[in-house]
Amino acid sequence: MAGLKSLPLLQLILPLFFVSNQQVVAVTLTFMNNCPYTVWPATLTAGGHPQLSTTGFELASGSSNAINDVPASWSGRLWGRTLCAPDNAGRFTCQTADCGSGKVECGGAGGNPPASLAELTLNGSGGNDFYDISLVDGFSIPLSLTPHGGTGGCSATSCPSDINSVCPPELSLKGSDGKVVGCKSACLVFNKPEYCCKGDNGTPETCPPTNYSKIFKDKCPQAYSYAYDDKTSTFTCPAGANYVVTFCP
């Protein structure tokens, strides 16, 4: 695949690409799989802009791959699919975070919730990158997002805990073997304004954390647990860093 390059596990930081005036023109996203099972990473570019050179691929346990031609002003989301295989009709499907394309490549489709997401905006307001781990669409697998290089000494953000192990039965998504493979958001399950932060509950003042969102926040304090969880969940870094997404950090 164009733009997708296999890497040794320890080779995490790839060089940025520069033009003569030192303007950053490309950023590298490296995906690492520390899980004891295969993960199928996926990417979705925001705002109707062109998708990356790959929108999905297979990543075996203990391996890593990189997309090394990400535009310097890219914005989008990254996630991992699990328990994937062709169905009886030959369509590629996943039990968690499936994008519905029927293929390994998602081709501009997002992941079906529940899905643990890494969200990233490069070279945004003030020349900064903005990034977060979001569980607003529920939880599927642990993951982290870590900046490398650049000029900022910037912090990683992560959700390293297995929220599936404490997911209430009413939010649980079970796999084909009956085990919990995902934890849905209360908004998805109940579709009420107080959980979805809509209508009369459409402001930070009228949509506080709920007992359900607190389950996510207690296990993953750095991650977005509901729509207005900005203060402890949004991270910034001066533009120019590369980023590493690690599954099961």
C-alpha cells in the first residue's frame, strides 16, 4: 500500500519531511499493536477532505506499521478493529468498530460504536496540534496517542484500562462467544438528552457527567468520557511532531 511501511518494533520515530524553508509538509503516524491478538487499524479524514493513502490494514500482535505521508494540516480519527474475518459472503467484517465497507480498507467510512478513538488535528489554531482519546462513542480496546519529535516536549494521552471488564450489562456488547467485547455509551443505548447532551441538555452547564460516563472516566482519566469532558481530555503540541498510536499500551 502506498504510504504504509513496515517497521521494526523499536523504530518508532520517523523523520518529518521538510521543504527548503523548513515548512513541514508531511507527518508520520505509526501504529503499534501490543495486544495479544491481531488488530485492524483504520483511519478517517475529517471534513470531506481526501482520505489517507491507507484507510485500513492488518496489524499482527507485536508488530508495527507507519503511514508516512500524512498531510501536515490533517485532521481525523484513528481506531482499531478486532475479531475480524470474511463472512459467508466474503465480506470483511469485524465484531468491534467495524466500518461497514466489507473490506480491510474503510474507504472513508467511520467505525461503528462502541469504538475507542484517537482524534488528531495537525497544525490547527495557533500553529498547534490538538489530540485526544475519545470514549464518547464507547470503548472497544485500550489505546494511547503519543507525540514524538517536534519542539514541544509534549505529553501522551491514553486509555490503558480494559473498561469491558467493568462494563454494566445494559451497556455491554457481546461477541460471538458471549464475552464482552465492547462497552457502549449511555447515549447510544438510551438516546436521552441527559446522556447525549442535546436539547435542554445541550450546554456544559446543563449536561454534567453521569453515573455511566463516570465509569469510563474512573478507568481512563485522560480520555473523553462524554461530550463536554474537555478540560481534562484535550491535549496540545506545537505542530511538527510525529505520532504513535499504540493498542494495548
